[in-house]
Amino acid sequence: MNKLLKDKSEVISFEKEMEKISPFELKDRLIALADESVRKMMHTMLNAGRGNPNWVATLPREAFFALGEFGLAECHRVWECPEGLAGIAQKDGIAERFDIFLKEKREHAGVAFLQKCRDYMLFEHKADADELIHEWVESVIGNQYPVPGRVLRYTEIAVRDYIAQELCGGRPPQGDFDIFATEGGTAAMCYIFDSLQQNYLLGKGDNIALMTPVFTPYIEIPQLRRYKFKVTHIPASRMSKEGLHLWQYDEREINKLRDPSYKALFIVNPSNPPSYALSNDTIAALVDIVKRWNPNLMIVTDDVYATYVPGFRSLIGELPHNTIGVYSFSKYFGATGWRTAVTVMHRDNIFDNLLKRLPRKRKGELQERYGSIRHDAEGMRFIDRMVADSRQVALNHTAGLSLPQQMQMTLFALYSIIDKREGDNFRGKMIEIIGRRLDTLWRSMGFTLPPDPLRAGYYSEIDLLVWAKRFYGDDFADYLRLNYNPLDVVFRLATETSLVVLNGGGFDGPEWSIRVSLANLKEEDYGTIGRSVRAILDSYAERWKKSLPVVEI
């Protein structure tokens, strides 16, 4: 690919072409460039372009594999043959046999944790012991279809408690949340967009709003031919007195949503890539808009980074009637490969109410769509329609996240609940690791970030024009804008130093910003990234100084 970059005109042409593609597709080009740089100059490639963490939560996995040992023993107990076949676990007496297993293996960390999980479900929710352990065993073995398809009974109970703790700050609204377990947060996004359209809650040309910068699929999906929504971007444009980004929203921008022609609002909270939670002022403004101006506003909030902000409170806690929540277990537990996530909806919600208000013609069309599932499809809730739509309706009977995924999700949720009761040690260490990496990155660029309780710190978005002004003044920033493409920085990092970062402009952030993931490299690597970014900025400054006219004295 470096053959494309022989001279300045070809570089400019290539960068212009790359401006049109998603940052995550651009990442692959950058990796190729960095890989060639590695081969030529013996660098070590550092990829800070993707948020796949370089840690795993060990105890819930140890519990999962220990449970698998017990589950297989239960299958062998029913019947077995030397050709490698066994029966399926039976419910009668399984809790008593599990208790014997726990006692025999009590020195095993995973088994000890399983006992805590069992006790939590028995004491906090008065679960039937045989039903609970039988669900767990069938889940870890994976020998049944998911029933119910939306989510397993005890998985929903555990995840509901987790959501109340982590997304509602321990203060869930009155009433219950329903959970739809999905194949990662990306699947949840696809299902939500699809069902909103299939059920005539959003149609082509409808007005929606995005709070930006934002994870790129929320920008790209509405542009697809099947949707073609009219999109208004609400930028996180507030700056401090010192000229630094606060990554928060101007109330005047938010107040655009008072217009009831805006049907839906999509938010990533904490944001991606800035990695900041919504301020209390912004939340209050949104609550006021819904209560006084736009009561039918549908809100989708993607809260995957919630656990990195102590005391975080999602809009599903503040505006449960209007909000669908998306949460993935992938980042906090180092589990992107597990594809475990949930869609969260309050049982009393605007989506179901809007379905009831649809014109008779639309209701008839939806009766035809869902009639193979229910003869009275009009009474079918939106979350259950999402489950059906996820399998093209006709395959609703095979819907649902795989049982092993749901079991691991259950253990992740219970791990966080039990950890909080025992001192929040896992969370404390996680936030410490992320914080050290963030501090190393910024100090190596020559600056220390001021503390901010709303900062998640999973990513860092670095606006190079802000730092160009801070280090060298406004004239230098103007020189950069006039003489270079914003992508020049990410390409130089890839080709000169084998560092891969993403362009912030692709997330509808400042066009001269770059996104650095704090999740997937060693702490010292972020020092390398920071120094390299500063060195490139300094090299631009040297060129700028040489371009200035000589002033004769």
C-alpha cells in the first residue's frame, strides 16, 4: 500500500479518498501501512485503534468451566456409552447433588464463587433450587433451545439486578425492566433499528437526532437506503475557559429536541470516543424536554462504558418510559468474543403505547406480519416483536441467545454484584489500570488532564488543533488547517512509527482529532503513542516556522 504514497499529490489524493470510509475500515488500511513500516524499520506495531481490552475477568470464567464439569457429570449420571454419548441432565435432586459438588470442590476458586452465586439467587430471589441449578446446567452444556427466547428466567433476574446496580446507580425506577439477550451490542443495535421501522415507529425521512461524537454505526445505519432518516447532530461542543474540550452539550442544541417532529434520539453514554458521561445538566434538560415538550420522543442509549464512571446513572433510570437501553458485557469483562449483551426496556414504555395508537391500516399489516405468532398481534409488546424480527418472524421459535452465552452473562452479572458487596475490588483495579494508561498518554504529550468525575477514560479523543493552539498559537493552527489533511496525522503515525489510531472526524468529532483506545496496550506503550503524537505536531511546527517570512531588524 505504501506504493500509493510516493509523492505529496498522491498522499493528498489517497487521504481524500480515505475520508469517505468508516474509521473501522480505515483501521485495516492503517494496520497494513503500519505492518509495512514494521518490516522496513523493525518497529513494534502498536494498535490503539480498536477497543478490544487486553484483560479478562477470570473468576466468572473459572466458575463457568467448573459448572461445565458438574454439568457433564450430570449428563453421564443419566446414561452413557463408551462411544462418547451421554444423556441430558435431570432436574429432580440436582440441587442436592450440586451442593455435594460444591463441598467436594470448595478449594477451587470458581466453585467457591458458584456457591456465592447460588446463595445470592436463593436468598435474594427465593429461587427454586432445582429449577435454578437445572437451568444453569442446561445452559453450560447447551443441549436445549433457549426458552423463553427473549432471555432465560434466571438470567433475566441476575441481569436485571446488574442493570439496576450499574446503569441506575443502585436506584432503579419503580416497576420492572424486561431483558432481551442479544449477540453483542451490535446485534442489539441492528434489531432496534429494524423493529422501529418494521413497526412504523420510524419511517423513511423521519427526523432523528444523534448526540455526537458517536460510535460510527449510529451515523452510518440511518444513511442506509432502507432508512434514509433526516439526521440532526447534537455536538458535544462545550469548551472550558482554557479552551479545552469538556465533551458536554450546549443546552441550546439539546433544546432542538423540543420540536415534536424529532421522533428519536440516539446516544452513546459514556460517549465513544470522548468517553465522558452525560452531565447532570444535560440529563435534566432531556427530562424537561420529554416531560414538557416532546413526550413521545423515543430514546436509545448505548451504555457499554457505564461501569467506568462511579455512580453512573443511565437515561433508563431517569426516563424509563421513553428509553431503550443497550448494554454489552464485552468491555468490562474482557469478553468481546462471547458476544453477550442485552436490550433493556421498562414494562411501561412509550414504544408499546405508540403501537396502540397506530392507524387501523398499519395495525392490520402488523397483524399479518406477526399473526403466525399470536392471533391478537396487536397486544404483542415491542420487545417481543424485536425477538421475532431478529429471526425474520418465521423463525421466532428458534430465537434467542445461545444458552452457554447466557450462562456466562449470568456469571458476569453476579460477579459484579457480589464484588460490589465485597469492596468493589474488581472495579477499583479496572479504573486504576485505565487511569494510569490515560495519565501516561497525556503526560507524554506534555500535559496533565484535570480530574473529571464524568470521565470514563476507556478512550481518549485528542484534538490536535486544540494543542496546536496551546503549544504554538492560533497562526500555527491556521497553517495546519490550510496545508494538511486531518488524516495526515493518522497516516504518519502508521507509516513512520507503526502506531494505529483512528480519526476522530469519522465519529463526527473534531476533524483534527484522533481516538486512542486505552484498553488494549501496555501502560508504557501509551507513553510511546503520546511522544509520537507530540513529535509529529512539533514537526509540523518546524515546517511552519520555516515558512514564515524572515523579519529583518
